[in-house]
Amino acid sequence: MVPGARTSRDAGQDHRGGYKAPSGTNLQPGRFVVITGSGREAIAAAVRNNWDSNEGLRTMVEQGQTAADKTQRLMLRGAKRLFTQLDLAPVFIIPCLYQVASPTNDPNSLLAGSSIYEAVQNLLLATRALGLGAVLTTFQAGIEPELRELLALPDDTKPAALIPLGFPAANFGPTTRRPVEEVLHWERWAG
Ligand SMILES: Cc1cc2nc3c(=O)[nH]c(=O)nc-3n(C[C@H](O)[C@H](O)[C@H](O)COP(=O)(O)O)c2cc1C
């Protein structure tokens, strides 16, 4: 991703798209911290430290870059760049659950995720429609204590993703997914 002057304003536009998402009992627990300043460097440093100290992750990503499958190679090359140079992206968005109470009050559960990730997906679609580059990462999980401190997150707030946002440095290609027959089950799982 590359820096760009319009990006902060566009991020605000994306946020408006995201926050219209449905949530359990329409309690709207989604909160979105947008970071455009030097906080990005501190967050990127924490992500890089995490990468440096995780040998298993580094090996997996490095080895994947020579994989036979081109999509896999490109994805892992991009992932390494994110881990090591995250602050090249001019905007970070941290979607958070705030005081989640529906469909569960356990912020660490799959059910809690269902009340925030629809907003995240809306945001990703809106960014793509604007020609911006964004990717859902789960980097927040590995740096949660640092993130809480840097962003002054209240205790009843749970960061759910870390989305770098900017103008893409290369063209978007088509996405690749498993054949639909492989993922669709009619009436019953087996049969
Ligand atoms: C739950 C989830 C977690 C993800 N975490 C990361 C991540 O930590 N780092 C990363 O580079 N991409 C992450 N991604 C992005 C996926 O790697 C990406 O969607 C996938 O490679 C397919 O790429 P495409 O959507 O451009 O086809 C994540 C995606 C999802 C849905």
C-alpha cells in the first residue's frame, strides 16, 4: 500500500458504511479506532517484535514464498510485508467490541465475533469500491496489551481486528476460492 492524501477522509466514509451492519439485538457494540498519526509506528513496531520473536511463524511465511501455488506465494509475500512494514499503510482501523452483550457477553467467543465482523466486511467492501486497499488482519491478537495501552482502550472493549488501509501499490487481481461444489452441502452434510 502507498500513502495518499485522500485516505483519511475515505476512511471516514468507509466507517459510515461499516457501522450500518446488523448486530445481535441491534445493540451496536462496534466501535472503530482510526489511527492516522505516529501511533501507527508504535503499533507497527509491536507487530514487528511479534514477528521477530515467533520463529514458527517466520519459517512458515518464508517457506510459503517458494510454494508451487502462485496465489499462496503472493499471499505470503504480502503477509511478510505486513508483518515487517505495516506502517507503510497511512491509516489503520481497529474495529472493537464495546460492552458486548448480544448474542453473548463473552468477548472472546465466536458468537461475539458475529456482532462485529459484518461491520468489518462492509468496511472491506466499501474500501474496495473506492479503489482503496485494505486487508483484515488478526495482528491485534498478538499485540493486545500494547494496543490497549497505546489506544487507551477501556477494559470492556475488545479489539477484533487490525485493518491497514491505503491506496494499493499494485492492481487487485481476481480472488481465488475453492470450487463451490466443495463447500456446499444440500440438505445434509453427507449424502
Ligand atoms: C479471519 C481472518 C484473518 C486474517 N488474518 C490475516 C493476517 O493476520 N494477515 C494477513 O496478511 N491476512 C490476513 N487475512 C487475509 C487473508 O489472508 C486473505 O483474505 C486471503 O489470503 C484471501 O485473499 P483475497 O481475499 O485477496 O483473495 C485474514 C482474513 C481473515 C478472514
